[in-house]
Amino acid sequence: MRSRLVVSAVLAFLTALPAAAQSSKADIFAGYSYLRFDSVSLGLPHDSSLNGWAASGTAYFYKPWLGAVADFSGNYGKKNGLAFNAYSFLGGPQLTLRRHGSGVFIRVLLGADRNSISGATDTGFEYGGGGGLDIGLRHHITVRAFQADYLKVKTFGVYQKNVRVSAGLVWHWGHK
């Protein structure tokens, strides 16, 4: 199931890149991700702190401020003798305001989340939203100072309210 989700999302994003390059631009983000995993909803005494990676691609089709984002992350950690893995496969619209090489963005995300706790695995529908700040570094590179997303998912029969914060580098392609 997970491999089908990943392959479908990657193929959808890659087929969108040529169209984006013809009409405007695309952004690729890669960086560190921190996830406050709502393990209290699963019966543990405290939330869990998970560390990992985040990657996303945004294609701007018709307007330079309106894009479609594909967002992926993997976060890992241990708490109370349990090993946690959380993978998100998300997509949705993103609004971006750019000035002088820097920018702010907000977005809505929908997709799937695959959580694993010491071998027990469940996949559920995930939704949420967030935003962030990119600071201009070079002509085609910006630093994503922060990206924060509130994500709600139902796995293991309960709703979890997670918060993900990421930072890293963004590469810009296409026309200005």
C-alpha cells in the first residue's frame, strides 16, 4: 500500500513539472523535520518528539502566487520502549507571496499518513494546513527558515493532532 502511494505521488508530481516549466516555475524543498506526535491519544502519558526529513515540490501553473504542492516526510523516534515511525504523503494548493527574493506561503494539505509503533502499522487519511517563511540566499536558492503544519490523522482507531516543523533549502526552477 505504501509503495503504491509513493509511486503515485511521485509520478503525479513528475508529470506536472514539464507543464510548470513551460508556464512559470517550480520549487523543490529538502530539509530537517520535527514532528510532535500525539501519542497521548494512543494512551501514552506524553506526546512523542520525532525527528526526520521533509521534502516537497511546488509547481506554479497559471499564476506566480498559486501553486500545487506535493509534500512528503518521514519522522522517527523512541519513547517508553516503543519505536515510532510516521510517514506523510500530502498534496494541495499553496499561496505564495514573494518580495525581493524572500517569500511567505500558506497551504492546505490532504493525503495519507502511515504510522508504525513497534511493528504495528496503520494507514489513514490525513489533512491539515500550515505555512512558512523562505529567506533569499542566492538567485535560485532560498533558506526555508521555518515551515509549520498542523496535521490531523486517524490511525489505530483514534484521531491524532500532530504538529510538524521543518527547515532546509529550496531550489527554484523556471521563469521569473
